[in-house]
Amino acid sequence: MVLVGNFRELRVWQRSKDLAVFIYSVTGDGAFLKDFGLRDQIRRAGVSIASNIAEGDELNTNKQAVHFFFIAKGVYCRGAYPSNYFP
């Protein structure tokens, strides 16, 4: 049984979309205006999470969907800990 194709109904997609909107609002002013690299990396990560969940859910099999869900999880971790801020 394939349980894919309704990503808009997934709570994880809804919350990741909300996270992307929040990230854009938070990074729109203050110190983020001066650090384009960090701002852009965090914004791309925020959008990528929801995009990967949607793409995975629209594929033909659960195995493919799970693969993209793990990618989304990795993107979340990458955005939470940007590499250019580690010495």
C-alpha cells in the first residue's frame, strides 16, 4: 500500500512551511541584513525542508518518500548549524 501524494495534509509539511515563513520574517532585519551568507543559507534551508517533504511525498513509492524525508531532516540540521560558523 502506497501512502504518498497528499503532502499538504502532512503536519510535518505544514509545520515546515510555517517554519520557512518564520525564518523569512526573522531574517528580514537586524544582524541578518549584514550577513548575507548566513541569511541566505538559513532561508534556503527553511524552504528546502518543505520542498523535500513535498517532493518525496509526490514520488511513486514509500521508499522514495522516506529517502526525501531523511534529506529534509538533514537540511534541517544543516540550517540549524551553519558550517561557516564553526571554527
